[in-house]
Amino acid sequence: MKKEYIASGRQNQKLLTRQKILETARQLMANGRDYTLEDVAKEANISRATIYRYYSHADLLSAEAVLDIQASTPELVYEGLKSNTTGDKILEVQDFYNSLALNNEAAFRKYLSIVVNNSGKEGVRGRRRVKTLQMVLGGDPPLLSKEEAKLLLDVSSVLMGMEPLVVAKDVCGLSDAEAKKTLRWGLQMMLKGVLGK
């Protein structure tokens, strides 16, 4: 088997396990139950060791579960894209995730503060932006090497979501609209240079 195939299979399994944990936590919250990580592991029929690979404490899981309720799956985001070109689709993805972050800013900021305080102790975060962009790119964009396509995906991801909005708003002092406009301009300029858009 190719190493890339095995690696992508492992990554998919990690994402499925994370989704199972989040779904179980949401069900427990919907029933009004306080829970521990051990409770979630038992309900999800996974081991305690597995759940601790993803979350070090229930607060982090709860914060992500709340955000997960608000967010569409990458598949739904991808299906809703209206543009024809790869570059325009990437800009639509950016608009979706930036709007989601701004519409749920308090929850995202709380989640980020928990993640930052536990940096290095958690598994891979949800990675919705990355997965959505992977679907948009659908393999390697024309005229790009695999390395360049990966860089395009990574830089596009960096220009969307709560993290760049925090910098735009808190460091640069921009309003919500100015922050979105600035990040869009940055992504447009990058896409123009890379894709000739």
C-alpha cells in the first residue's frame, strides 16, 4: 500500500472518531447532563485512552461540541458552493468560515482560549476548513506541484476562521466588515499570484 493512502486512511479514522466523540457529547448536553470524559468514552463505546488522545478535559470537549452544532459539515459547505472556478470557490469557503466565526464570535473566542491554554496536549482539531478546501482542490490544481498545492491549501486556511479575525480586529483595530474585506483581499492577491485569478 502507498504511504499516502495509509496516512489518509488514518487521518479519516481520526476525524471519524473525533466526530463520534462530539456527537456523543452533544447528545449528553441535549439531555442536560454534566459529563466527564469517561462518561463520553463509555457512551461512545471507545476507550478512555482514546478520548484522552483527543481531549484533555471536558471543558475543551464542551466548547468544541457547542461550535460543532453551529457549523455545517465540510461536505454541506462544498455542496453549497456556487462558483465555477477553483479560486472563486476558495473565496466562497473563506466567506463561509469567516461569517461563521463572526456570527459565533464569543463561542469561538472561548474555544480558542481553551485550546491555547492546552496547546500541545490535544489531537488534531476539527479541521473543517482544511477538509472543505481539499474537496475544492479535488487533487492537485493544474500547473501546481503537490508541494505548491499543499501550500495553497495551508495559506488559504490561514486566511479564514477566527484566528486571523482576532488579529485583524484586536491587533489592527478593524471592524467586522473591514476584517472580512482585508482577509478577502489577501486571499484574492494570493490566488492571483498562484492561480492567475
